[in-house]
Amino acid sequence: MSRMPLPLDRHIKPKLVGYDPTRPRPGVERLAYTLFFGSLWALVVVAYGLVPALFRSQGWLDGALGFFFYAVIEALLAFGIAAVVALILIVVLRKYLGKVQERVGPMHYGPAGVLQTVFDALKLLGKEDFAPANVDPLIFRLAPAITFVSAFLMLVAVPVAGGWVMADLNVGLLFIVAASTLGAYGVVLGGLAQGGKWGMLGAFRAGAQLVSYEVPLALALLAVGVYSGSLRLSDIVEHQQGLWHVVPMFIPFLVYLVASIAELKSTPFDLPEAESELIGGFNTEYSGMSFAFFFLAEFVELFLLPALVVVLFFGGWHGPLFGLDPASFAAQALQSFYFLVKTAVWVWIFMWIRATLPRFRDDQLMDLAWKGLLPLALFGLILAAFLRMFVEVV
Amino acid sequence: MRGPTQILPTDRADEMLINMGPQHPATHGVLKVVIGLEGERVTRAVPHIGFLHRNHEKIEEARTYPQIITYTDRMDYVSGLQNELPFILAVEDLLGVEVPDRAKYLRVIFFELYRLASHLVWLGTGMLDFGAITPFLYTFRDRERILEIVEKTAGARMLPNYFTFGGVRRDVHPDFFKDVADFLDFFEKRLPDYYALVLDSPVFQARAVGVGVLPKERAIARGASGPVLRASGVAYDVRKAEPYDAYPEIEFEVPVREEGDVYARFWVRFKEMEESIKIIRQAIEKTPKVGPYKGKVPARMKVKGSRYRAVEISRGHLGAHVVGDGTDRPYRIKHRSPSFANLQLIPDLLVGARFADAIAILSSLDPVFGEVDR
Amino acid sequence: MSLLAEVWEAVRAIGQGMAAVNRRVGESAVTEFYPYQKPEIPPVSVQFLALIQNEDGSDRCVSCLACERACPSQVITIERKRNPAGKGFVLERFDLDFVNCMHCANCVEVCPVSAIVTVGDFEHAVYDVNMLKADKAFLDEIGRRAQVWYSPKFGVEIRKPDGSIEKAPPEMQPGGLAELLAGEEGA
């Protein structure tokens, strides 16, 4: 019987690939987050400020061709913002959860792991996009796209500074509600199309949850619209010049906060996904890029819903301008900076809630929506109407 | 051929059968539950076990007595050390072995350390079932400290094979008592966080209060034990009912709650952790710092007669019935395991609950499949 | 009013949970980066088994077969022959199948001469199961490389840099407490 060769010298000599994970680098990490934030800000300034200013000053917007190019460029830039936001938030969320849970989070790719998402995206791109046997092929592929596009559509209507908005819709609030509701279709269709029981249960739950939450959400938004006298988002922000809406509109704010967490499908309202109950729910059978689209949509929403909290209740872009002319470019850039900082704070709060709470049950969630939030939202709406009357009379 | 656990495809249009497990994140191992769902409501639930069956009792018949201790560890692998005790106690009784005082207290300290470790695993994975990821990492970090203390003395972490006939296998590491005291201080500081994250959390209370109610009579009839039984209002604890080792000399309370729901089962385990801290503190105080750690045991064990001994492990009443025929190998060993009995409650508790509740109830029963299937 | 109180109570409890989570942000992480940072393994830890030789290079093992009998999973195979030059036996073959070994250290427990010991050496993962079937040469080699090991008979032993073997100080010994306490009383 042949004896084995001694495995003694086969000890794995660790060979470092990339960066040394054992070295904590708080300085590098801080620098990376600053860069992330700075690049996002730069992208916002380019997309919302520079490009429209250029087109307007050259008068290109008057011709059909010029407008077409403008639209295409803006759409690409919006997509860029969405992608950058998702790439940043994924690594920031993982790092934050790591810090909270006494771990270090991703550490291997990039100094202190800050490039983790890039490699994640590359991995997902390289994966086989597998579809199980009894899926509905068309809807199965369409669903992630619907979800992503709906998240991405909301970005268009968000004003980031005075006069800086991609599409200054006069029904901006309704557009937001419509776009976010569209996202529910992606989730429900994706769950039903994959032909699995877990996905089907996830789709049921998604349907029940999103329908329940759209109503108080819309009513809370409506209260803000009534109070500020306009559905145009930039008007709403302008209306908060003296007093942020969070003070007079506190009840709609609470309703909106809870409802937007449910909209986001993060804990405590992650029922459609519920990996410990439904093994992933609506995205059980998704892999590769299809999964990545759901994932990206989730993180774009993790940026957009806090951004809407800021726009509707926390004074949007308002902040001290240090004597700058509000119509000047510098003032607008500063305003977009304020907007992004406020949004970052709210993103952090959303992540914090996600790290703390366990999950609700489906019927409790509907109870909360229909019996708790809906009356509260209606009360908020009436209050908003009274306040509006009071403001107009005085 | 239609056995009691078989379930035929449903003929009802509004019922969906779903196989939860054996690879499901919330079944804590290899349980398969065939669940009939009507929307989100569970209409029937049939547990299928046996995916981890390793023939423990038969293997043990072919092993000598000292060898068997190694196998008993492998039953409830989450609280590994505790499983050794009933078998060892039974054989000690049959041989008439005298256990020195120090060994008795050391056994109590290790026994309660493993209760803490096991309850921490339960708490972490249980909260994972409830959708909260953060407590999971906290509890596993705390458990790691227990296992490090145990490893320093016993030589292994989960399955240490440390108790032996007449006492414990080796004397403790010189740092042991200090380490344990340090850990208890550390853990006492961490406990309020667990209360804030779990028991006091309104979301958790909404999920747990009034869910999966197990009436007292039902619990007794099904042979439930441990925290599951005590949460239903029966103050039965083997440590009090038939004390072993140094437990008669130690003062502690048996936490009991009347409601019998998921919240009560969580509450009882929380209080048990607090009691364990008290027990270990007392035991450290009372342990003779020096002295023999092992009694005199005959070199060749010839065991004759039959004896049943039980202990209260983290999950309940674990018993071992040893029948010796006068040779160095047992004629028969029967283990009575708590998770197996508790698992019988699945159809009782799950039917009529919502699907999310089913997961919560399963995690509150805290089964470990090494011990269910043996 | 009671409804408001309830809601307030719930919000306060959630706030407490969030505060508990936030307190941990400042605490240092406990992550170990395994291949780069090795954990400290106590010498009593049953990571791997080794055969120890005396300082002069002869086997400690006296081929008494105690470990073979004590092994619950029966992975030890010993062949021996009578010592032609005197009494006792000479070890011919000592095979230990780590594939089925349960790491219970019963063999270490029964060894009368502390020939088979536990060492804290744990990096023996291999790609081929057959490579885990250790023979005497392999176990000897691990024993030769070990710096510190444990057996109940002699306690924790240390190999000095010059190759001599001696007992570790009582701070490392299981049961060293008695010695330490006695020393304190004497001082």
C-alpha cells in the first residue's frame, strides 16, 4: 500500500491578492467615502446644472434635433447617477452593517474594501443568467427591468437645487406615486413568472404589501401638496423657505416615513423577500444580471425615498447661502450639496432602522397600513387643508 | 401503504402544499415540514425527520463504556457537553463511583456555560428567523468567548468529551475561574442589549405575543420539556425534580410563565440565561480551588443492571437508560431526547397559524436535529 | 390617550434598540483574517495527534495497544514484534486514519508513556482524502516539529530550542492552579 506524501509542507502560505485586509485603514476609508460623495455631487452638478445650462445658452433646445440629443444625454446621465448611487450605497450599507455588527465588512477589494461593489457587479455580469424550467420567459425577463426602470424614473422628477431638475413636471407628486407603483408590478410579475411556490408567496405578499402602502403614502404626499398649494416638487421645496414642512406636516411625515420603508421592502417590512421564510421570495429563482437589476433597483430606491423625505419635509435644497445670489451657478451647486448631505443623513437613518428591527407579519403590516396609517394620513390631509386655509387667510 | 407521516397530493383547489426543508434556512438543520397553505394560513403541517439519522444507540451497543462518551456528545451538538452527563450519571450509579466535590462543581460550571452557549445560538438564529440579522452576530461573538474558555481547559469547543466517569477528564486551566468570572461580567453588560433588541422590541412583541399558544395539558400530554414546558406554566426542571451533581447545594429559580406562546418561550430562555449566570457565580465561589477532579473508577468496567438518569439540558429533559449485562459493553442504551418530543408539537402549533408564525413557532421550539434523529 | 401612550412606548422601545445597535459602532471589530492572522491554539486543544520521540530519537511508544483499544472509531492500527534484544516490543507500524478520527483524544488519555499527544497544529487540510491516512513517519514528523504538546500523564511539555524536552510552567498546565496557589502561600 502506497503511503501518502507528507502534507506537512503543504501549509497554505498566504499570498496576498490585492490589498492587505488585516490593516485597518480608517484614513483611506474616510477618503474613499469623501470621494464617493464628491463624485456623486460632481455628477449631479454636471447632469442637472452644466448640461442644461450649456444647451440653453447655445439655444439648442429650440430645435427638435437639439432637444432629442438633450434628452438622450440627460437620460444617460440619470442612468449614470442611478448606477453610481447603487454602487456607492451597496458598499456603504455593507460597511455600515459590518461596523454595527462588530465585523469589518468587505475588506479585500480596494483599500479597506471600498471597491467591493465593482467586483460584485463584475461577478454578477459573468454569471449565467439561469432560468428554471417552468418560467414564463418573457415576463421573467421583463420583471427586473420594470422594477429598475420605475426606480430610475423617479429620479427624473427630483429637484436637487433651485431650478435644477431634469423634468419639472407640474404633477411631480403624482408622477412619483405612479412611478413607485410601477415598481410593484415588477416584483409581483417576477414572483409569479418564475413558477416556484416561494416566488408565488413572495408575489402575494408583495401585492398585498405594496397595495396597502400606496394609499397612505399617496395621501401623505397629497397632504403636502395641499399644504404647499402645488404638486410641482420644486414649488413644494420653495414653499419651505421659512419653515420646513416637517413641523406643520409632522403627521404626514410619520406616515410617509413608515410607508416609504415598506415601499423600500427593507426590514421591518421585507416580507416579499423574507429570506428566512420564503428563501428570497420574489427573487428566489433570479440569478446573474436579472438579480442584479432587482438589487440595483432596491439601492436606487434606498437613495430616492430618503431624497423625497428631504424634498417634501426637510427643506430640500434650502440652507445658508452666505450671501450668494440664489440664481447664480455657485449658489445652485451649494444647494445641491445641501440636498445631498440631508439625503445622506436620511439614508443613514434608513440603514440604521434596517440594522435594528425584526420583520413584521403580513397581516400585521396590513393592519398597520389600513387601520393605523390610513386614518392618520386622512387626519393629516384634513389638518393640511385647515393649515392651508389659515395660511391663506392670515 | 399510507404511513402516518405520508401526505398525499392535495385535491383542494385552494390549498397549496409546500415542502419546507430539508434545505430551508429556518428549519435549523434538516427538518422537512410539509405544509398545506391556504393563502398564508397553514392548514396542515407534517414534520418529516430522519435526515440526520446516524444510528447512535446501535453504535453505542458495540462500544466500551469510555468510548461511548464520545458518541453522546454528538447528539445535541449545540450544547455538546451536556449530553454526556445522563449516560455518565447512570453508569456511575451502576458502578457505585464516588464523585469528588470539586468535580461536581466543575461539572455544574461547564454544564451552565454550555446552557448559555446553546441559548445564545438559539437567540441568534431565532432572531434570524424573525428577520433581524444583527442579534445573530452579537450572540455568536459572545458564544465564541464561552467556547474559548472551554477550549483552554477541555481541548475542544463544541464536542469536548470532557466529563468522564467519576468526575472530569482533566483539571482546569489555571486561568479558568478568572476567565469565567470575566465572561460573566462581560455578558451581564451585554444582556440589556439583547432585551432591547429582542424582548422589548415592539415589532418582536407583535410577532410573538399570543402566537403558537401551547396549553398546559397539551404540553404535558405531548411530553414536552424544558423551556417549552415551563413557558406553558409547568414548573418542571430536572435540576430541581431529581437534582444531580452539585445542584442541590446551589440556589436558583426555575422561571415559569403561564401564557405558553412564543413570547413566553423566549422570555423563559432569557430568564434561564440570567439564572445560569447566578448558578455559575455560586459554583465558582463554592468550588474547592484544589483537590481531586476525578474519583476512583475501576480500570475494567463491568457494568451490570439497568439505570435511568436524566438531566436538564438547554432543550429539556435528556435521559439515558443504560442496561449492562456484566460485560464491558452495554446491552442496550436508550436516549430520551427533548427536541424529539418537542417536535411532536409541530402539527398542534402550526395548524391555523400564518406561515410567518410557523417560522416563529419553529424557532421558539429550538430543535437540534442531531438529537432528534440520533 | 392610552393609544398615544402605547405608540409612545413602542417608539421609545424601538429607539432603545437602535441605541443598542449604535453603541457597537465604536467597538473594535472581532474579525480574524485567518490565513494572515493565525489564532492562538491552547496546547490541550485536540487539533491533531502526533507521536513524540525521546530526546535521543527513540520511540516513546512501547506498543502496548492501549490507544488502539480505546479508540471509539477504531482508526488506530498498530503492528508490533517482540524485541529480540530484550523485553518489550518494537513498533513496526502505527497507522492513524484521520478521515474517521473524531478528535476525542481518548488515545491520548490512555497512553501510559505519553507517546501519542495532542498538538495545536491544525492546518492539515488536503485535497485528497487518502492523504489523511497517516502512518508512523508522518506522526513522528509532526511530533518532531511540535514545539508544545499535551498529554495527561506528563502535562504540557515544551521543546526547548536546543532540542531538550521539559515540562511547561504551571501557568500553562491544566491543574497548575494547585501548584500556583501553593507557591503563593510559600512566598
